[in-house]
Amino acid sequence: MKKRVHVVAAVIRNAQQEILLALRPSDKHMGGLWEFPGGKCEAGESPTQALTRELQEELGILITAPQPLIQVRHDYPDLHVLLDVYAVNTFSGRAHGAEGQQVRWVQPSALADYQFPAANRTIVTAAQLPQRYLITPEQLAPEQLYKGALQALDGGCQLLQLRAAHLTETEYKALAQRLERLCDGRAQLMLKGDLAWQAEFAQAGWHLTAAQLQALAGQARPLPAGRLLAASCHNAHELQWATELQVDFVTLSPVLPTLTHPNASAMGWEHARALLQDFNAPTFLLGGLTEQDLAQACETGAQGVAGIRGFWPQPL
């Protein structure tokens, strides 16, 4: 069995929220492809120590307060890697190709225009997703949902799921069309329901229920690349199905007791951490969580937190 090489990488953002990419030298493994800067962990180094050293050597910058973003395991034919990826938002110095490599600042939306090593593809998704995922409450009238979504977007919401099983198909589709227009250029809308509807909403992503995920096990991904596909997961089996279906991200729940599902058994932080150790896609932890739990969620290995009551801008 090949030894797994421990590598660190950084999603570095400047004041304009652009992300720094570096071009791998043609004579190195995966040469000629773009990557998120970083390098190998040396013996005795922690991941953050290795990241600090690598970015100072490669880019001439000194980073401060890197935050865990995602951990990725990937097996190439000739190399097995473990990637610890960090978000870097503060640094001193001017980032440049200190070792002669080409570097470039790009908008997050433009990352799809660049070719990356396969292990970096999950990082691209994580880099484009926010840390907060708002799920709409049940039992609200369409106009209440629309006004709440508008208020949430005005407050900075970037990822919004329309979860409204109480609405009729006609009501849901009409509201989804309004929200799709509202979110255009401001946020990513995720819809939920019959997959047959997805052809009517070209700009929206789709969030699968656990039952839909299980029904799709062994089949091809139901949405084309470029449209976000998510799934609700609650255990290791569902996370494996999500991996096989090539979803872009998942929610994992319930972490803590929640009013929305009072009879569901909470998994707790440590079990959530254990489940995420072998899962590569970005994950939003869900269930009884609020803004105050964001740091712990990221430390646990998640992209961030998802919530209904915790993020809905109006009293419930």
C-alpha cells in the first residue's frame, strides 16, 4: 500500500475577496495545472506550521490565523495524498511567485475556468461556498417566505434553501421562480422536491432528501456539472451514497437537539467529527446550531453551519 503524503494548502483571499492560484511547474507532479498554494508537511511539523513555512517560501507572505476549511483524501495512480486545507484571510507582505512560479488572483466565480489536479476539485467547491446555509422554515405562507428571504439576502445570506413541503406544487414552483430571480447575482438558491422539476430552474441547485439519496444509489449524478447538488445525510451510509453520487456538498444532522425534529437522536460533536474524517465533500452541520457554533463546526471539519431558526431573520 502506498504511503499517504500529508500536504497543506491554502485558499488565500485578498481585500477584494479574490483567491490566489499558483501554476505548478511543468517538471513537477501534475505540472502545468493550477493549484491552491501550499506543500508537504515535514517531519515534526503541524499542518499550520507547514502552511506558514510553505507560504513564506513560495509567496513571500506571512499568514496569521489560518482557519480549517476542508480535509481531502485523494488517491492518484502514483500517489496518495492527505490535504489539510485552510482559509487564509489575513497576511502581511505582497504575494508573488517567490520561486519563479506564475501566480494569479481570480474571482471565486472564475475558478471553474482553471484546470486543477483532481484532489483540488473539492477545494474549488469549498472555496466558492459560504460558511452559513439558510434553510427556510415550514408552515409559512409564500409571501412570508419571500419577504424573509429578501431580508436574509439584504443581511448577507449567500446560500438559501427553499424547504417548503407544506406548499402545493403550484405554490412551490411559483415561489421558487420568484426566489430564483431574487437570488440572481446575489446568492445561490437550492431547491427541494421532485427532481423532475429541476429542468424548470436552470439557475438553482438541488438539495436531495435522504430518501432521494438512497433511491439514487448506484445511479449517475442527476444534475450536470456546474449546477450544485447537495444531500441531507445523517450517518456513514448516507455519506457514502453522497460520495458515490458526486454531490457537491451535504448537510449532516442532527448535531444537537432541535425543535424542528424533537424526536431525532443528536449525534454530538465528536461523532460528527468522526464521520467527517473519511468524507471529502464540504459539509454543513445542522441541528440546534447557531452563529455561535460556527467556529466549533469548522474545527470539527465542516464547511460551516446550516440552520432554520438560527438564521431566519424574522421571529418564528
